[in-house]
Amino acid sequence: MKKPLVPIITILALVMIGSFAWTAFSPGPYDDFAQCLVDSDVTFYGAFWCENCDTQKQLFGKSEKKLPYVECSPTNGQGQLQVCQDAGIEAYPTWEFADGSREVGTQTLDTLAERSGCVLP
């Protein structure tokens, strides 16, 4: 009776592993948009402890990993990294565009598309 269960369990395990791999490595819905932001010299300054930065990242879903993100906080959460000091970043999130203009706070994807010239999917 136990032998018929082995192939079923093996098949179920393979299906689960395949499903996980597909989900983990499949492209995000905004990958091209995020890459366009990078290519358009847009920079997203934030801090790991910033709730609004997390909200901003969540708008991109799996495509978050492609964002032109610069971390401004040291690992201890105190102070600001030199790269952000040099850029004059005073609040998070801050989006800086190729023309040097900035938007502070969580931005909609439509606003980012309009400001960057990138097309939303």
C-alpha cells in the first residue's frame, strides 16, 4: 500500500518546486518600466526603515529589484550615508529625475511615468 504513494508524493513535490521556481524567477509586471527609470537617469533615494519607501517599493511588486534605488541609511539606522548627504537628500522617499528636479514622498506610477517619460505597461 505504501508503494503507490511514493510516485504521487514525488509528483506533488516536483509540481510544488516547479511552481515556486516559476514564481520566484518569472519577470515582474513592471520590470521594463523600472529598467526605463534606470536608463532615464532617475534615482530613488530611501531608507530601509522608511514606511513610505516600503509602500513605494510595493507599488512595483516583484519589479522592485530593478528599481534605481539608493539606500541612504547605515545599517544601524542612525544618520545618513555620504552618497545621500552629497546629493542633499532631506526626506524619504525622494525621486530625482535626469533634469535634477525632485519629487518627495510616495509617488504614483503615473506620476513617475509622466516625470520620466517612461511608458507604463
